[in-house]
Amino acid sequence: PVGGIGIVVSKRFMELFTDSSFVVVEPGRIAYLELKGPLGGLTLWSVHLDHNEASDKRLEQISLLGDATTDNLGTHHLLGGDFNFTMGREDRMNPVDGFFL
């Protein structure tokens, strides 16, 4: 099962922008709220990389982020979420028995 993600902003903040769209890049993992207005653009990201997936999958997710942020030059990007993962089995160890997880 995949959880949900969301981005919460105040109505007052939204009044600074004239256009908005919520885009899901990868369901339950990566989405963004794109805001445009007279003062410029802002993209708010919610990113939750899966710590259980193979490292190839995480690298693919990170690549999606890079592609999406460079497509919008002139827009500020703010990324938030959960980037807590390891790249290899030996990156995480059980402190009690000393074995890798």
C-alpha cells in the first residue's frame, strides 16, 4: 500500500498568487504545488523517497526531481519531506547484534 501526501498552505499566502496547480509525479511519494503570480513563481514539493525500494528506484526518484526542477527555470523550488534512506545494505547496522540490516 502507498500512503498519501499533501501540502498545506494558508488562504492568505495563496492570495499572493494568481494561478496554482497540484501535480502528482509519483503517487504517494512525490508531488508539488506550483504557484504563479505577479512576483514570480514558487513550487512547493512534498517528497517521500521509499527506504524499502532498491537503490535504483531511489535514484530514479531523485532523477525525476532533477528533471522537474530544471524544467522550471525562473521559479523558486522548496523541497520538503522524508529523505531517510540508505544506499546499500551495509549503511544500516543493528546496534545490538552488530549485523547489517
